[in-house]
Amino acid sequence: MAFTRISRRHLLQGTAAIGAAGAIAGLLPGRPAFAGDVVVGFIYVGSRDDYGYNQAHAQGAAALKKVPGVKVVEEENVPETDAVEKTMESMINLDGATLLFPTSFGYYNPHVLKIAAKDPKVRFEHCGGLWTEKDPKNAASYFGYIDEAQYVAGIVAGHTSKTGKLGFVAAKPIPQVLRNINAYTLGAQTANPKITTQVIFTGDWSMPVKEAEAANSLIDQGVDVITCHVDGPKTVVETAARRGIMVTGYHCDQSVLAPKAYLTGAEWNWEGLYPKFGKMFMAGEPIPNFYRGGLKEGLVKVSAYGPAVGEAARKAADDAKAKLMAGGFAIFKGPMTDNKGKMVIASGQAHGQTDPVLERMDYLVEGVVGSTS
Amino acid sequence: MAVAAAAGTALGWWGVPLGVVAGAVRVSTPFLFVSLGECLTERSGRINLGLEGTLVMGAMTGYGVSYLTGSPWLGVLAAGLVGAVFGATHAAFCSLPRVNDIAIGIALMLFGIGLAFYIGKPLIEPQAAMLPSINLGWWSSVPPLRDALRVNVLFLIGVVLAPALVWGLKNTRWGLILRTAGESADAALALGYSVNLIRLGATMAGGFLAGIGGSFLSLYYPGSWNERLSSGQGITAVALVIFARWDPMLCFWASILFGGAGAFGPALQSVGVTEGYYLFNAAPYILTLLIMIITCSPRRTLTGAPAELSITRS
């Protein structure tokens, strides 16, 4: 644009705007927390009290808040788009955050990677991503083997079911979900080898009406213990309780929603991990960029047993828990066939929890009624 | 509960038709109320796209009032009143000169959703009193059938309301005035009626019904308040009105059809038809497209469309 075309009025407006921006920028450094406090930012994709995925993280944040010298800032309902970059930048620049927990899967690539490259002094701890050597060193990913807790919940479900039919309301057929369905079924089969798990995929992470429909259809088919892998298990838990069947929970403890029908559940244990990460960060100890663990490492846990869990179920579940806590126990071991009759793990072969093959799971084991496509 | 499980009457393939019918009854009510409300509004010559926001506000308000007072019916009433306020806001803005009703509708939709999330934050955890249902399946010994025949009163009200609206629009003075405003604002003016006042009434009534539809979501099925509760049902219901050619009775059948089609996917998966569930889940939308293609023609405008609607007015 030609310089001469700027009118006096525009020039005045422009200078006024620059002046105002400068004045605001001048105020900004007044905002950081008390000197010495480490500011930690938590970003959630949904609501903090959804009885599910986000609540589990928020409980972890609440535990971290209790560590002296830590100040926690949080933001909810941040979509997996550019919006999360703006949130991260505002936490870094306005709140002075030096450690960030963007907790949703879709934040990692490209958003976390982009901001991490831009702010090398800030540490980014992402849940569920796959950190590789190519990614910035100040970014990291952690995740828990929650299928171990699902295996234990499956044992309880298998012992409790009278019809021999379990139900599973799942969002999408991705490896994490399939691994949970399979572990749940394998756990249940230790109690009753003929038991089946009927799966319904709803197609998305949070569709309350469809989840209720799915639960009702399963119950109509004679399913008497149900569980789910969706972001907010509230609908499935409440529907099960209303229809008078049993339920095992997911993500966090939902027993208050269904005190009688809640058997147990597979929970994240971020309350254990986040204070630990926070302390390591403040002490300047290196946190591994790729962090994984299960029951033994305390990243996941099993809900307290409900009143409907029988003696035999308790004992079998406790035994399995002890084996998993001791380490070396493989849930996925051969010979194992999928539900189409194909051999997926050869006889004599066993996949330990850390085996990356399991993070690429694309089959449903024998006993699961459902299909991955 | 153990008795029901032990009886364990697995329905097998009968579960599919039962699931679809039961799903139609369970899922259709919000569609029904929103589409009946929108039908009234559009027949007066205005489109209110904001009903998605009204639905979510209604769901939140109904849940909150039911939780605080312990009476779900008060919740339903409060949801309706909030809906009417939203309708009045829409009508007030649209009565200003050169204001586009579609743009205002979108603004109110976003406002309603945002406001409901903001106020509704503390309501996610507590459990409110639920609406009762009428048990029409007492004669059956099959638990799934008994459960399918558990019908909510709001659904029954909707069943009565649809033909009542058809009759009212056709045979009453009010209906005639409403239709006049929708077909020709000039004619209504010539008869000495205020078009804006008529449309205010119609939009408020539409908002009232949409609010009640929302309270059904939070107080009966799925029966809890959370932020993804509606997942677009309000907008779908607005589209249903066009699909139903602005006829309340057809709105009823369209809502039933959508409810049933939505239950088709889960019901098929539960009997073991597991291939291609994405396709079955898309059934309602495929159905809409098909009917739209079959019934539309380039040679004429949509039959039944009120002439004053901004989409049909040239």
C-alpha cells in the first residue's frame, strides 16, 4: 500500500492503538504468582467434573495443588484446535506457568510440539501421546496401562454375571479401546470360559443419547454386567442402575452414581503421578520423556469393591491384582485367537505390558461379539 | 434385580424391532417438542434457528430447578418459561428493521449453549429428581418389553399436542391469524393485526415447547445434565420441520422416524450384526437425504412452505 494513502485519521488511530497495546503490555509483568511458586497449568478438553476422563485429571491437579510451592491454573473445555495453543501461550505468558499438562490426546500433535519448540524453557507433559526422539526435549508423554485394571474388573464381572453375557459400550475401535475390551473379556473368562462380551461402538467419545440407547439394547439382549470406554461413563452407569443390572466403571470412581449396582472400576491414578512429577520438576530431577506404567507403578488403580461383589470374586480379583503388582504377569499370551478364528498370538509367546505390539492392537479376542470395522 | 437377570429372556432378533420401536418412543420426544415449536414459529413467517440453544438451556434449567425444589414438574415448567424468554428475545430482535432472523437465531443458539454451560457447571455432579414414567407393559412377563413400554408423560403430551396443533391451525381464529402472518404480512396488516405481535407470540410458544423438550433430555432420557447432552438434536429438529413440510402431524411422524432410526445402529450391534456400524449409525441422515431428494423438484418451491419465510421469500 502506498504510504501517501494513509490519512491523518488512520495515523492517529494507529498510534493510539500501539500506545494502548504498550500500556497493556506494561501491566502484564504485574500478574505472575508469588516469587518462588512454580505455576503449573492444566488444560482439559471437557468439563472438570464429568465423572470421567477430565475429572480423573482434575483430581490429579487437585493433589498437586497440595504440594507446597505449587500454584495450579486450570482451563476447561479447550478444543483440540488452535485454541489449545492460545491457552498454552496465555498460561505461559500471563500466568508464568513453567510446567504444563495438556491432558487431551489430540493436543499433542501439532499443538504441543509447536509451542514446545517455541518455548524451550517450559516443560510440557502430555497424556497419551507417543513421544519420539525427533520431538522437542522439553515435551514428554506419559500414559497408564489401564487394561490391567480392566482385566481385574473383568474378573469381578465374570464372577458376578449370571447370564454369561457382558456388555461393553465403546466409542471407537482404536487400539487403546480394543485393548481394554480384550483385557476385560480375558479377565472374565478366567471365571467362566464361555462368557461373552457384546460390544457396541457409538462412533464418538461423548454421545449421551446413543450411549443410553446402546446400554438399553445390550440389557434387552440379556447382558447383566456392563462397562464402557467413553469420555463420560455417567450415562452408562446410571442407565445400568435404573435397569437393575450391574456395572463396572471407567476413568474414575462412579460408585456415588450407582451405590448398589457399581461393582468396581478401572481408574486412572493421576493423584499419585502428578504430585510426583511436580516434586521431580521442582527438584530439577529429569522426568523421562516417555513414561508408562500400570498398577505396579501406580498409574492406574481399581475402584473399591461394591456391596454386590461376592467372596469368590473378591479373592480372584485380589489374586490377579497381586500378580500384576508383582510384575512379570502377561495378560496377552498365546495361544490366543481373535473372534474370527485367526491366531493372533502364537502358543508359547507372551506380550508383556511394555511391548509396543500391544499399542497397535487391531483385533478382538475370542469371546467378544463385535467387529473392528 | 437378580430376578430380572435370572429370567434372562434374551430376545435375540426380536430385539431389533423392539429396540427400534422402544428407541423411537424414548429418543423422539425432544425432536417432537422442538419441531412442533419450530413449526408454529415458522408458520407465523419466521425461522428461529436458536432452538438448539433453547433446548440446552431448557435441559439445564429443568435439571437445576428439579434439583433445587425436588419437583421435576416444576423443572419442566421452568424450562418452558426460560424457552419462552429466549423466544421473546429472538422475536424482539427480529422486530427491528432490517434484522435477519437466521443470523439472530445462530447468535442466540451460541448464546444459549454458552450460558447453559456457564450456569450449569455446578449441576453436573448432583442428581436431580427424575420425571416419572407410565408403565404400559404391566401385562407382559418379558422384562425388555416391559421396559420398552415404560412411556414418559411428556411423550404422551406430545402425541396429543401434534393433532391438536393441526386442528388449531386449521379451525381456530388464532390459527387463521397465525397462518395469515406467515403467508402474507400485508394481508395481516390490512386486517388490522400487528405482525410483530403475532410472531412474538408464535416464537415464544415455540421457545416454550423447545425448553420442555430440553427438560426431557435432562430429566428423563438419558436423564442427567452434562455439556454434550444435546449433541445437535435441536438443530436436527429444526431441519425436521422442513422435512415435515410445516405440518405438525408430519413433524410427529418425522420425530418418531428419527428416534427409531437412531436406535437402529445400537440394536443391530447388540444382536451381533457388527459389520458396518458407521453406516447404520448414519441411518437417520441417509434417510433425510433420500426423502429430500425424492420430494424436491426444481420446478416449484417447497409445498407447504409459508410464503413469508426468509428462505422462500424472494
